[in-house]
Amino acid sequence: MILQGGIVDIPYIVIDQLVPDQQQVWKTYFGDADRPRYIEEGIWRRTREKATAGQSGWAASDDARRRIIHYRYRYGLVPTTAAPAIGLTDLYLFHSVSAPADEIDAHHDALWDSLATGGWKEAPGGLLWTRRDLKCRITEHDVHPQDAAAGRILPAGYRSLDVQIASVSYAAPPAVRQLPWNVLSTGIRFKDRPGTPTRVPTLSVLADLRPFQVEIGCGTSVEAGIPPLHRLHEIYRVTDRQGHEPREHRFTLSPTADTLLHEVLTEPEEKTAEFVEMFRACFLAEPTPAMWALKELKDAGHLVGPVITNNFDVLAARAGLDECFMRRYDQAVPDVEWVDGAKALLVVGLHADRRKVQARARERGMQVVYLDPEGFWRDGQFLSYPLEGPQDGDLVCRATAAEALPALVNLLKQQTG
């Protein structure tokens, strides 16, 4: 038997030998932060049903395949012979699929082959395998306990198979294990029907809409060199990644076409390097001109309240701005810190997520202004990616944050003398 992949030791070093400035960044914004920024977490639930037919391939009532991915990683300082390093100290990956029995059987056999190829050792009693500092547990269900508890009924002949891969010393508490099922119970995200917003060439309209609040998405992160969120879709094989536009991508739902677990089990070293690359990129990134422009707007009193964001890169905080963090799986509609008297909400580089923030701003009588180029460059070609959320009465400026925010700062400086 030929073993593939390298050896994964926990802690797994992500950034070695931090320089003093990096140690201070860790202490201030990660280790002693107001929320556990040393935790990275993500959940995807993809279901084949009539409402998702365009991306899931649903065609009939017995098409009910389901795939759930939940990862949760903990990072910490690791002492070395020289300077400390940042290491992955806890790894937790949960993968659950529901599909017709023959597909689950094939999925089961493929897992056993991957475990053998990867050199995993079966523990006494079966269903648990270990490989150095990692463990893998596999559980099959004729009727998944979570479905029984929630009253969900899958088509006849469907079965489910759960795989949990974790660092040996980590035991996921019940709240962590339950979290993806709580998210599943909230139902699918229905796309907004875009209205007819008004296009504006610049953000100069905000001169008459002061003070304003701001919500930022991954556009500001991409400008800082952080991979866009669809990179996570690639790593966790959330979609088939065929086609140029994100909305062309189809859900990965068939267990026999799902390569994620095979990659983890046969090449854990290579796959772990992919798992931590987003956290590594976020830590190494620096605040951009757009972020510093927001800080200037805040200091001048034009921007009020915290930066509303679901970004986990901490760049707004590192630019000296308070954050209202929205990526909270325990809250279907996270709280927003609204400021009385704010006249507008500036939404920067945000497509689908957290549209309820914008809806609440409209309910408060605030003008919603979007800043987004509505597309991205790939291989020298600009690919259109229209915004989903703008409604009638909203304003859209099709420019980048790097262009428009510093220009707004200069404009308001000129106006205020």
C-alpha cells in the first residue's frame, strides 16, 4: 500500500516565527479580542428541492439529496525555539449527506478505500479511525436522528452518512454538533428580486446624507489581497465550479461526485494547508486605502456607528474602527447597532449576505447607497456580477472601494474647508 499525503501534526503551524508587530496584532485583535477571532467557522447546507432547482438539479419529488458541511478551527500561539508561531490547535470538520441508498453504499465503499489509501488505522470496535493527530468517525443512518427530531421525512429508500474528522484531543460539545442542524431548520435563502435602483457616478450624494452608517462585504477584503469567498466554495467543493459566473455554479450533492472527504483522507497535509489559507491570508493582510478612508470619515463625524460587517479579516478593527460583527450562526437575524439621526446606509462590496440589514435601514427611513463594481476581473476579462439586493429608490455607484471612498474623503474635505 502506497501512502499519499504528508503528516499532519496538531498544532499545525500556519505562520511561523511571528515578528514583534505580528505578535502585537495577534494579542490585540485575535488573542484578547472582544469576540473569539481565533475561531474560524463556516456552514453550508445544500438541498435538492423545487426552490433550488436551478442550482441543485431538482426535477421530481423524490429528488431530495442533501449535503451539510460544518467546519470549526481554533488557532493559537505556539512556542518555538525562536519566536512564537500561529498554529491550528483544534480541527473539526463535519460532513453529512443524504441520498438514495445505492449512492450511500457507493459513498461508504469510497470512504473505506480512502481510509486505506491514506493509512488510517481502525480503532477497536470500528467506525473510528486515527492517523497521527487526527481521528475520523463515520456513522450511517436509515433515518437520521436530526430528521426524526425535526419531523423531516426524506423519500423512501434514502439514507444518510455522517463523517466527523477532528484533531484527536478535540471533542465537539453538543452546541457545536447541533449548530448546522439549527441552520438547516431556518430553510433555504431565497434570492431577492432586484428593484430598479438609480445609478450614480460617484458617492458625492452622501454629502447631503450625513451622517451615514456603513456595511461592508468581501469587496474590501479582496482589495487587501484576501481570496474572495468563492475560494472557500472551491476548497470545500460546495459547487461544481464550472462556468465563469458564480451564479452558474451547481451544488455538489451526489456523494459519488463529492471529492472533499477523499482529499482529506488521502492527502491530509495538502488539504489542511488549504483549510487554513483563508485565516492565514486574513492575518497577513493590511488595512487598505479604502479602510483608512472609512477611518477618516469616522474621525470627521460623517460616518457614525460601528462598521457593520460579516467579514472575519478584522481589517476594520485594525484600521481603528469598531465592528458590529454579523457572521453569527446562533442568530438568524443578528442585532445591528443603529444610530439615531443617521440618514443613509452605505453598503460596500456586498452581494447577497445580510440583506436584512439593508431592509431594516429602509424601514428606518435611511437612504441605501451601494458601492460595488458589479463584476470582477478574471484572466484579463471583466465578468459581470450584478447586485441582487438593490430595490426601488436605492442608489448604486459602480466603482471600487479603493477608488470611491478616498474620493469621498477629498470631496468632503473640500466642502468643509
